[in-house]
Amino acid sequence: MDWPEINVETQTLILPVFEELGIEVAMLREDLIDSEISGNKWRKLKYNVLKAEEKAVDTLLTFGGAFSNHIAATAAAGKRFGLKTVGVIRGEDDDTNPTLQKAKADGMELYFVSRTDYRDKNLEEFKAHLRDRFGFYHAVPEGGSNFLGVNGCMETLKPDHEKYNYICGACGTGTMMSGIILSLKPHQKALCFPVLKGDFMHDEINNHLLQFLQDEVAVEDYQDQFEVINTYHGGGYAKVNAELVDFIQWFKAETNITLDAVYTSKLVRGVIEEAKKGKFQRGDKVLIIHSGGVQGNLGMNTRLGLNLPVS
């Protein structure tokens, strides 16, 4: 199987706040990699799909919530590359949910479990149950958060991005930013913006780094190359208020870029607020990773009656 290599555009953000501060800010448009396997999902799924092929396994089984970008992307990847897909979904079926309906249309078999059972998804008893039910499969963790996912995300930055001294990205599982941290040049620093409440992201990233480096001393060597900024989650995962909706609409009008409500909108707000606080020096060059996930806006509009852009 040949996995296409795609270089996407880096779009300069012309906003008064950045011009006044004298910093150059651009966005890596990973959201434009593919219309269905969007952004970092393309990176995280690449080596998981190739591993399934190597193992001669014809099924990918993965996990997610009802509006999961990862579920949508895995279903689309299965259809694209000729694999069966199974999605273990936290919660109940909903015929009005656009994410789940699209996953079904792409051939994914959905298996709904209670929130209690979902929390036990990593227990051997639950894994045995899944093997009995679905046979032999390649398991992809929720969000593509494994060694193979990090490996794919190490390919995000290209030589053209070496001029940027700050690389900024949103964090759910920390997989994408771990791959980016491992690929940084010595003059670069990653700024990681979690979208979940809690102070665990630094440890999550270190756990990913340790998987690759296999040496705690080597992990320590990376500590100066990243910073977790844990103040822009907006109340928690997938929490959306009127102010955030207004920000997404404003940013679309200013740049013609659509941000998703869960990840990239909180990231961009965080970068702007940090810039205002003096995080960056005049002349700094900042790259923001648009990690995709815009399909989730349609679900937000359906569930919450919002008016978010969807393309």
C-alpha cells in the first residue's frame, strides 16, 4: 500500500495584533491534507494502516465519542484503503448525529458501550470480549494515541518550517505535539495548548517521548524544548460558549480559515492572548498547526443549535 505524501500550504496570518507586536505568525494548513482524513488524523493513521497491512489484518478497531474526529477519519481511511473498520463508541446511537452517520456510510461497524464499560476499554477482560466479538484486528487507541501515531506526527514539520522558532499546537492526547517535539530543531520550542482540564498533559507528553527514546535521561533533555500552557481549555473538553463562537466567526471573516470548536479555536485564542501578554519578542516567527477536525462543527451545530462555519 502506498500512503500519499502531501505538503500543505503555510498561510501567513495578517492580523493587527501580530503586526503591532512585530511578530510573524503563520498557520500550517494541515486541515487541507484531505477532506475526510483531516489534519493530524492523516498523520496518526498512516503507520497504523501500514501496520495492519504488514500484519495481514483487514480490520481496524478503534475508540471514540459520538462526535469524534478520529472515528470519522478512521472510517474514511478504511473505505479509502480497503479495510474493515469497527468503532467502539462511548454512549448511545443517535440517528441525528452527522459524525456517526458518516462513519456508518463509510462502512464502519459501530459498537455502543456504556460510559462505565468504556472506561474499562484497556482492561484485558474487555479486550478479550472485543476479540471474541470482532475477531482478529489491529487496535488503534482513542485519538490515534500510540507509538505509530506519534511516528506519523513526526512528519508534520518540513524543512521550510525551520525558520519558525515557536511551533504551537492543541493537545487532546498529546500525540501530535509529542511527534512535533521529537522533530524540532535546536532553536525551536513547542507551545502545547491542552483542550482538557487538568494538569496531566506534561506527563502525557513525557510518556509519549519515553516510548520513543526508551531513556528517562534522554526525555529530560527535551524538557526545555516544550511548554504546556494550560489556561485556554475554556472550561473543559468540547465546552463551547457564545464568546468562542464569536471568535470562530471573527477569525473566519478575517482570514477565511475555519477553526473547529474543540481544538484549533482554543489554540488560536491562546496564541493571541499569549502574544498580548508578551510571550513573544519582536521578530519572533510563530507557526500554528491547524490540526483539522472541522467536521465536528457540524455536530456542534446539530447538538447545540450553534452557527459555526463547517467549511
